Amino acid sequence: MECAARGRTPCVGPATRRCARCEAVSYCSIAHQIAHWSHHKHECERLEKQMKNVDVLNEFPFTFSPEATYRICEKQETRCSFLAKRHLHQVGMWLHECCCGASCGAFDRLNKGWDLSSHFCPCSGPESAISEELHSWEDYCKWRCIPLDSPVALLLHWPLTVYHALQLVGITIPNPEINDKLYIHYLGPEKELLQLVVFGELRALFPGVRIHVELVGPAIPLHRDGEKISISQYARCNSDECSCKLSGDDVIFKTQSDTTSAVTLQLWRGFYHDRYGDIVKDKDSFPHLVIAPNAGIAAYTSWLPSIELMEKMNIPVVFTDYCEEACHLAARCIESVTGRSLGLPVQLNPFRQPVAVEDSVLLLPCYSNCFLFGM
């Protein structure tokens, strides 16, 4: 836990002194707490209300939930220890799920497997089509016949958040507006770039639909700018006898012309407002949805011209962030640009990642893709 007044003057020790009212922020000393009050007094009551929802934020159906929520928040466990117990620490697609992989520079890898047995992961198509909308991780796991001790939700929260965002804005299957093609602009990918194969799960969620996702952001390596990636199969398990091994094709393969794959990704380096013209030169690339996971709008001024652009586009835009407070600050930024309140109010994402973020500035539990809101 960091001192909420860090950077004003040097901290004198660990941040162990909580605000007595909201209990959402901590300080290294009473001097820093007093110095920070002029800022904190404007957020204290709001944070106090958010802290009352801690139990709801930490509520997941998984057998590992106490280990991945309360114990990580209380520093009794770490993401590293959670992954190590499951033999997934610094492995393949899981590499960026803890701080150990933060600086490995592995975004050039196209990892193709779950590194789990077939019992624990969706390495082949579903046994049946979705009969009704999925509203929770429990719904998803039941449909995909995945046990609740499987950790795959740590990676699947990316495509499931896309699925949930589409449901919220009214894009469901079948839908005459999208026919058999669905175009999504996905802004600001970072660790997803090492986990692109999990977007193949969109094939199961939207059967019979060709899905094209434009991934746009400054974290995309320069030499991969413009690259197309088709996903023709599901991410594979590590069971030698599984049916997912019957095909000799790679799970992910690069292409510039494949139009038959169910999911095609294209990478664009840069900010959305700078690259939008390049993306929509082909009229078919005009999106049905723009989504920006873990956007951090209030923290980056580079979002402002992109928000101006999206306001003019007049299509659904959904953002996510790690906690409700970040969404509140983002909403103020959006309203200052558009002059309007949010079209999609801030709400909890049922498909948020089920492992808490470590070392948050707030004592509020934070999760990747925790809350959604939109224009």
C-alpha cells in the first residue's frame, strides 16, 4: 500500500495510518495525512460509500476466491504464489499475470496454449450453443463445462468483458445490424498482446459470426504495426491425447488475406485519434463497438482527443477500469469533453478478473476490468 500523499515530500516509512472515516487511503505519517487533506476531503465521503461494497467486489464463485481476493489484499498471498501453486508462474500466456513478467518484453511471442490439462480449459468448441445470455462466471463455466477450481478466468476476462459490453449496448446474436460480421475497435492493449489467442473464445460466444478486432495502442511494437493475426482454433491444452491436438495447424497464424477465419485481429501502433483514419479506409472496418479496457482516462491526457473523436462517431463506446473511483474520475473527464453525462452508467463487471491487483493506491479491492461505463 502506497502513501496517498507520496511525492509531496519524502515518505518517512510504510503507509500504515488509515483515514479514520473512509479507510480507503493510508499515509506514512500524520504530517502527510494533514498535507493531503485539502485534496482528500473532496473524495473521502465518496470513497467511504465505495468501501461498503468490498464484499461484493470480492465475490466470485471460484474455489480459489478467498486466496485470490482477501488474502492478496491482506498480503497473505501474492499473484506469484497463486500462479506458482498451479505451475503457471512465468509460463506462456501467464507470463504477464504478475510483476515478474512486467519488463520481460515478450510481446513478440504468439503463445498458443493454456499450459493446463483439457479438464481445466476451453481447448475445443462448446458442447452446445449458448441458450441464453451469460450473466456471471458461474454461467460461463457451467456452459463450457469448466470446473470452478480452474484459473482460466484470469485470462478469459478479456473476451468475456467484450462479450458483456456487447450485451450491454444491445448487440446480440442473431442481430440484423451485424449480419455475419462484427467489427470491434479495442483500445490500449498491453498484457493482452501476449494473450491474443484467448480472443479465440469469441468464436464460441458468437457462433457463425466473423469477428474482426482492431487493437490500437502505443504498447504495440513498431515492427508489428499493421500485422493481421487470424485465430482458427481454440487455445490448446497440454494433454497429449486431447482432440485439440488432432489438427496439425497452428492455433494462431499470421496472414494478410484470410477472410474465412472466425476471429481476425489487426494491430495498430499509436493513439486511436491518430490511427482512426488508417483503420477505416476500408469502410467495412467501421466499428459496431469501441471498447477500452482498463482505460485510465483521468490519468492520461492523450485520451481527450480520442474522446472527442468517439463523440462524433456516434457509436457505442465502453470503457473499463480497476475500481469505481477511477471510473468516477473518468466520467468527469468525459463530461468535460462531451458536455453530456455517461450514456452507460458505472456498473460492476460480472466478468472482471478474479484475482486482486497488488499494491493499489487505494485500500479498495481493485480488479482488472472491474467496472464498466460508457458514452
